[in-house]
Amino acid sequence: MEQPQYFNIITSAEGVKYLCLICTNARPTKDYRRHQQRPLHRINATLADEAQLIQDHDDDEEMAVPDLNQDHQHTNDREEHVPDDAETNGISRVMDNPSHDSTLDTDHSLHDDLVEMEANLLASIIREGYGNPERSLNGGQPDAQALQEDEDMDKDEECDDGVADPIAPTTWYPFKNKMDMVGSLLVGHTHSMMSRTLYTKVCGILTMCDMHLPSWQSVRESRARIRNLLGCNINTSKSVFNTPCFALSAKDLIAQDLANPLVSKHIDFYPENSNGKNIYKFSQSLKWLQGMDPKYRTQMCEVDGKHFYIFEPVQLISKAVVVPIYLYMCEATKFSKCLVIERHHMATTKELSTIRIPANLAFDDPQLCEVNVEEFDLIYSEFFLGDGQALTVASNGIMYEHDGLKDTKLPLQNQWRQQAGGKILRNVPITLYADDTSGNTSKQFNKHILFYFTLSGLPPHISNQEYNCHFLSTTNIGTVLEMSEQIVEELNHMSTIGYPAYDISLGQHVWVMSVVLCFLADSPMHAEVTNTPNPCRMCQLSCESKKKKSTLDYVQRFLHLDAAGVECANQSRDWATTRSDSHHLYSVATKESMAQFKKESLRLGIKDAINIRFLTESKTNTALKEKMASLELDNPIKLHNPWLELKGFDGVMDTPVEALHVILLGVVKYMARDFVSGLTDKQKKELVARLHSFNCNTLNIDSLKPEYLIKHILSIVGRDFKIILQAAPFVFFGMMSPEKKTIWAALCRLTPLIFQTHIACMSDYLHQLKLHVDIFLFHLIKSTAQWINKPKVHMLRHFAESIHRFGPASLFSTEKFKSYNGVLRQGSIHSNKQAPGRDLAICFDILSSLKFVSAGGWIYDKTARGWYVASTEVTSAFSGNIHVQRAMGYNSKLVIPIPPEDYPIARVVRLPLANVKQLPTGLEAVARSRNVVQRARILLGKHEEVGADYFVVVRRDNGELLIGLVDSIWEVRLPSKADFIVKLTVFHRTGVDLHYEMCRLVRTSHQGLVNANRILGCINVQHNCHLGECTLAQTKATFLERQATGTMVEQVEHSDLDNYVVNSASLHNPDLHRAVSGLPVAEVSGEAWKQCMVDGLHEWGYPAAESLGLDGSHEDGVVACP
């Protein structure tokens, strides 16, 4: 048998196979000729032939004593005969000297050279075969002219915008082969990372199945190669205190999202004017629509290929001239708020005719009119004035903005038109988040400060997925302000200069601008970033001393009330003032004294952690003192908090009140711990028993864990407090005093409003929210005014402001980011912890690279000078495998939700034998001609599941709401669809139950069949145990290791099945619960507030009437901030 060159013959049970000796990771094949035709093999064979010729030539030379100079000369002579090709030169140098001692070069081993050689060979294949469609893979070398043209191209030059339909250069591109990708997926990412030891073990086991995975080092090198292909870099800097900081590039991450087909199509680039209705996403926020500075709001729109910018005169089709001020969407149509240019807007002199417009025009200013952008016709440089002179010439390229005092020059051309360079300008705001978390599995010690962000333009069901959460930076050796320096610097570049990207939804290159829409964090982090420590970062609530907090005047200001008990909001902080005050305090410390600095800091309520550290440590650190003096002269902003310089960011209004820390880990935690800690062991057992009997239908509670909740009340987390909150009226109220019960009842009616994810009408919602905040604070302060020591209680007053500016509180809740902390912990655990900031940045950069290539994102190969996508094999491995998707934090089922018109649908759940019912009488006739089957569960919507023993709300023909208990569900199968019929037992509402302060329900004898299409949704209903005087009995079986123990524990034994109450504390579908309950809500009067504050101070031990009197003249009160 003739042996092919460069192949070994292997005889096996399957027959003769051939193994290539010169191709990396080659596998035995039966058809060696097919392998010989592969481009990579042909190049390897050519190089091997050349290397052999060189070796033969050397062997023929006379042997002599080695001479370094002579060897060097021979090497140079040989290199003169090697083809002038960069890749070939690199390979020849490796293969030219097989006796090369690798120990002489520890930084660049032979293995490293071979890896580099493979990468260069791949680039060579791309250039020769796929970089140019006119070149043939089988046609030999490209012509000299083409090579010369490639060499002359500027390395930084971008491809033309017209590039379309990229292809994958090789199978499994950008991976080397199938096993290369399998190894990378197996090593893992996010929650599924694998240690080196375990990976090596798996590789060893798979060899038994004739599967040969690449080594651990090969996987790492493959990942690094892909990162380099994508141009990913880790930003490195040192803080002003010489702390090394590492961060991913936000520009690169956003550019990847725009080029990612799974993400780009879902992004909103324009704010939406919803007119205060049906608000559920950030693009409907008031800030994005009308709260941004003109330099940072949405700048342009495209109409028929023309680019129109705000603050540039535009001529409409009607010939009217307008100046667009705002751009936005309304009902899927693009509009602009424009100022119509009238005669009085023209300022004419002998030399110039310029436009003069009012400054600071608000979105709802009556001077502005709404214009459909489709009416835009000519840009400012295309139309002429009445005398035939071009506007640009007549106005000398400028117009004026008048603020009532002076005129300010504005160029006719928007600065972003020049920045974009003819490309479409995309506006992509981000939601930034900072937190501290542990880098250990135990969540203790090894504290990391971290930054994440998401794209604000993504709707919640997309942005809430881990796939769309981006890691930015972390450190366990620096502070949040130190690591913020380089982040703020890049963000400022993104908001003022912009950056390039490829928008796959448009199929063209675009220019992108990004600002921070809002910054999320817990209260201490917000305070540090905004230089505003307690008690409030949003208003000027302050106090000279702790002693003066127990005064009536401070309590009034804490509650935003005046002496008459009427609402009187404190003066808001001003971000510009905070900036100037921070600079002023540093001047006081350096020019006066530290004592005066501390006094002024307390008066102003300002603390800048950066300059405080400079001022304190420079006393004992000479080098730091010299650096501080140098920065004062050359770069004084480095002496202060970098967030003071972030463009387009307002530290007062853009740090919204966050529900997780203020409500769940604030008010609810304080009150729950206070109540449970005062109970006896017997009472705690009763709480556990009542929790066992709590009906969790519709509440989205996966596991109740009653014993755990009560035993570990001091250490439970946010999701556990959500359970406590919804169950409290039926678990706690029986042991509470009337006063505490009233406070909890008010809290349980307030929190569903705060956690609401969809706001039908913003004005009505804000009215209800403020009213319920009033009621809760009234009862809380009346019990004791000592609650004013908790700043989170005061922050309730600012919830309405944050929701009005940004939308539902769920949008700026940090819970989704908190869950992402587990990914960071996994990355920390699988690193050597020698350089955690750098290693974790690389780890997350690898994840973003893998997400991008597997999704089919467009890749610009700088070596091949072309745009490419991952091969079909790679993208199919992601799109066709739900497990790979979930490993990367992607849930395809949530991306494209089921349309509302497709509901209801049957849920595939096994029907328990005990729930099998007889066919209802009303369906017997239908069953004769149709197939009728019983169903266990159906879905009325994404989060609306209905089953037996669920309470539902049905709208009758007259609009009346009817409440029913589901007995059974039946599917009637029709030729083209299926109808679902629900058998109900009707319940009547009979007023308000005084114990629970909730709507009472009573069972009736009426039953009926209802089409599921008429069901509005489910509500959570609990048995009225107080009315029925239900007792506890040891009737609940216990299980250990899923085995019945025979031991019974206590649970509630309901005395009847007729009396129930609607759970108004339910966080599920709060609008429906309120509509059904119809509970009366009374406003708190001014007189009641006055008495409340006096009573609260008295309970605290500071009688207001004795210490201050009630005449309203209190001189020992709060000192207002200027």
C-alpha cells in the first residue's frame, strides 16, 4: 500500500485510516485526498517542503565548529530566499532551527510560536480565499497587484458602509475546529464555570469514547485569540492613589450589542411619548423624553436618506421653517417638538439675517408644536431666504438663543453632524449600577466593588436577562471613587465625542453617543458617589446635631410638612451646587483649617471621600502631599470625586430611590425583625404553623420555607421579605397590638403600588402612591417619632419623584444586578486571586466575546480587512441548543413573548387523579359533536396561571366584576382553535373586614360556566380565619429526604369554606386587586398630622408641647442648607 506524503497509515477495526502529520489537531480520516485539498493543509505542505529543502541544503554543507556570527550570516542568507510574506517568514524562523533551545527564550516558547503560526495561517487563508470574493481558494496565490494594494491599505481604515452579507471564512470559524468550540463551551462561563482539574478529568474520561478535547492551555489560547480577533482590550489605569484599576470598554460592549442580531433589533433609540399611559420601560421615561440637556438628548432622525438634527433649521414640505428641539416616538411614529420660525424670530441687520430662538424650551412649552418628521423636507444648508440668499450665507452660519437676559451664539450646524461624519447617529443611554459583594462562595470577606450596566433602550423582558447585563469593572483593593476615574473618563468621551459601531438592524456603520440615564446602587454607595451622606441626597434635610433631631421642627422637615401639617417639600439639592460646595470645602481645608472644614462639611451636608483622603493622609505622607500640590496646579479635578465631572449626569435626580434596599431591606426588615424578636418560642411556632397554611396561589412563590423564615429572620434576604410582606396580615395580625396592626396594614397596601411593573395612568398612580405613603408615615410616626433616625423612612417621600422621572420602580430595582453578583463570585473562585481586578475583567471579556460570536455578530478582521460572521456550525450550536443559551444567560422563550391574542393556552401539566371531575351539565351537548377534555392548568397571560382552587375575576356584560373560585377547566377542541371553559363557584363581596382591613368574600350557591377569554386575571384570596376562629391542629405530615416521617406538625384547621378575604398585600396584579377590593382611602388632614407628630415625640420621650410649644415658633430647629 502506497503511503501518502505527510500521512501515517493506521489500521483499525473500521479499516485503514490516514492521520496527517503536519496539521494541528488533525483526526484520522478514510479519505486522505479530501484532506489534502484543504487550504490549511496545502499551505502546511508547502511550508514543510520549503523547510525540508533548507534542511537538506544545510546538511550538505561542511560541518564546522559553531560560530555565532557565521550562523547569523547563514540565517540571513537563507532568509533572502524565503518568499516575501510576513506569515511565511515567521514560520520559517521556527522551523529553520529544530535544535533551538527554548530555555533561552522563556517569554516566547515554541508552543507559543506554533499557536501564532496557526493564527497567521488562518489569516492568510482568509486573505487569499475569502477576503476577496473574486479570488479562488483553489486558484493558487493572489496576483502581485492585489497583494501590493493590500499592503498599501491603512491598517486603521474601516470597511465601506456598503459591505453586506458577510460569510464565515472556515468551518467552525472563529474557532479552529469543532473540538475547539466544545472545549471552550465546556470550560464554561457565568454560573457554569469549570475548574482546570475537573476539565482535565472530563477530557481524560472522554478519551475513552475516542473524543479528544483540546488541553486547558489550548482552550485559554483559543479564547485569547478570539478576544484579539474582536479587538477586545482591558482598560488599565492607576487611580490618584496609585491603585491599579482594570475595566472593560463600555464602547466596545455597546458596539457588540449593536452588531449582535439577538440584541440590536430590540433596542429603542428614541424616547417614547406615552402621554402618561401604559408605562413599563425606560424609553418612556420623562428624563429621556424631556429631562436631558440639549447636548445629550436624541440628536437626529433620518427621512428619505437625509439626516435632520435638532437645533438646525428645517424647511417642511409646506415651506414653513421650523427648528426641531425634541425628537421622540409616539404610537410607533416619529415626531419632533419644533419651534415654528415666525417673522419676530428673525434678527435682520444690514449685513446679517439670523434666527433668534428662546432658550431652555420645555417639552410642553406652548411655543412648540408637534410635527411628524415625514414632513421634513430640506436641511438648513439647502434652503434660501425670501431675497434668494442662502440661509448659511445670510446668517454667517450662526443663530442666537435668548434666555431673557442675553443672546448666546449657536452654530447652524449641530456639532454632532460633524462628529457623525455622514453616518446615522444612534442614541444609546445606559443604566449604570455599582455594588459591593464578596468574591467568595460564602459571601463573606474578600469584598469586591463592582460596576455593571445594561442598555436603557432594551425593554425589561430583554434587559433583565443575564445575557444583556454587562460587567464593567471590579476591585477588592480600591474604593468606588478610585475605580470610577477611568470609567467616568470613557463615559464622557462617549457622551461628547461618540464612537463608531456597526448596526446590524440597519446593515450599516453608525456613530453612537451614550449617556448615563440613571445610576443605581444602595444608599451608602449613592451617598459616596454623590458626596451627600445621610440623611438625604435628594433634598436639603439636615440638622446641626443629633440632639436636635428630636425636635418638632426636624420631624416636620423629615416628613415634608409645615407647622400646619400641610405638605411642604424641602428644597431640593442642586448638583451644580454640590459640585461647587465640594470644591469650596477643599479650599477651606487648605487655606483655613481642618476644624473649619469639618464644620462647613456638616453645615453643607457634603463629604468628598477623595479630597478627605488627600487631606488626612498627606499629613503623614510626604509623597502624597507633593502629588496633591502638583495636582492643584496641573489637574485640580483629580482632587475630587470624579462623578462631579460626569457629563449628562445629575447626582440628585439621576440616583433614583431603590425599592430593594429602601423597602424590603429597609422598612420591611426593620418592622419584621422588631415584631418577631419580641415573640416567645411558642408564638414563633404558631407563626410557622400559619405560614404552612398560607395560600400561595398566583404569588409566584417557589418555596415558602416557614421554619427558615421565622428562625432566620435576622439574616433573610430581599425575596424572603417579599413573602413576609404578602403573608403578614394572615400570620402576624393575630399577635399584634391594634397600633402595630394598623401600621402593617398601611404598609401592605403601600408596597403593591411600589412594586408595580406597569403603570396604566401615571397621574392617577402618583396620586395614589403619595396618599398611601402619607397614611403609612402617619401611623408609623404616631407610634414613635424615633423612626426619624432611619433615613430610609424619609426616602419614601422621594419615591414618587423617582417614579415620575423614570417609570415603574421595578425598572430601577437592583434585584436583577444582585443576581448577577453570583457570576462574579464564580469568576473570582476560579481565578488564582493574584490580580482579581484584571483576571475578572478578562473572564467577563471572554464571556462577552463568546456571546457575540455565537449569536452571529459581525466581526471585523483587521488582518483580512473584511467583515465576517461566525460559521453556521457555531451559530447553530447556540441557536439550536437551549442549554448553551441558558448557560450564557439567554432565554429565547422570553425574547419573543406569546402575543396576547393567542391566550389562553393550555399548560402541559399532569392532571392529578383527585382533581378529575365529571363533565359539567352545560357541556354535555357540546361533547356530542366536539372533543372535550379536562385540563389541569391554563395560561391567561405570561404571568397569569389558572388552575383548580384559584380565584379569578370575570367581567360581565354590564361591566360588573364577578369573583369566582375555579372548580374545573375544560378544553373544547374546534377544527381551527380551542376554547377553554371554566366552571366557577361565585363569591360575593360583603364590605371591608375590620380585622384585616381587606375586602370580605362570601361563598354563594351559584355556579356557572365562563369562557376563559372573559377572565381578567387571578387574585390571591385567603381564608378569613379571624372570623371563623380557626385553630391549630397537628395534622400536617412532615417529610425528611422525601420520606414521610409519621410525625405531624401544626397547621391551621379552617372552620368553614365560606368566608374569605382578598389579599390586598399581594404583589401580583395589584391593579386588579385594588379594583376588586374597592377599599376606601382617606387623606390625612393637617390637624391629624400636627397631633401625630406631637404624639410621636411624646412616645419617644421628647414631649413637643413642653419643649417647644405648639405656637409654631421654634428657633432650635433644622438649619436649612443654602
